[in-house]
Amino acid sequence: MKGILQKELSKYEAYLKEEGLRFSRGRQIVFHQAIKKHGHFTAEEMARICTNLKPAVSRATVYRTLHEILEAGVIRGTAFGDKHQHFEHLYDETKHHHAQCVRCHQFIEFPDLNEESRYRSILEKRRFKIIGHEMHFYGICKTCQDRI
């Protein structure tokens, strides 16, 4: 884990340097809290954690830092059809997609089947540069179906 943490930290520090930003105490705290978090998390969840720490980190710093960590390629974001974005690490994840139950909001992760390669030539002909893709399915999980 230590080697992975250092690699992700290096990515973020390189991003900050390129943007002319310093690795402030607030950014350090948010980065380490985001790396410690497992599974999906929202900016609001991260803000609750970071504003209750000593020293506390402001909500604005949390939101801004999560955006920077996203831009640095350490985490990825997805909306899951919600108004707010969810995040997850990239370092411990294989490429995958999500299905979400519309009743209990449980997520099911399933593997990426390299769909991007199927569309790459079509989009490249239209001079569209792919930087990533997402696929979401919405439905009702077995547990919720059994309750009906």
C-alpha cells in the first residue's frame, strides 16, 4: 500500500506543480482522507469528515481539492444519475461499470468489456478524442424484487 500511496501522491504533486499550486496543509488532509476512503464517496461525505478534523478543513477546500485530485487522475467521478458526483479510487480498481437499484440505491459493479474500443474508430473519424467512458444501468435488485 505504501508504494501505491506514494505513486498516487506523486501524480497529485505533479499536477499541483504544473498548475502552479502548492501542496497546502488542507490539500494534504483531503488527499489522505480520500485515499483512505474505500468504495464510492461523495464530496459531501468527504466534507463532513474533513470539517470535523483537527485542524478542520473548509468545505470549499474539500470541494476544490477533490476536483484537483480528479484532474490529476487519482480518483474518478461519476454522477450515478444523482445531482451530486460520487468518487472512487483508480489505483485499486479494475475498469468496471455500475448498476444501481432505484429502490434501495445499492450498487452492483460489473467488469468493463472493453466497449470503448468498439466505438473508438467511429469517434476518431469524427475527430473526437476519448478520455474515458461510463456505463450505468438502473433497475430493481433481487432483494427489492422479492419484497414486492
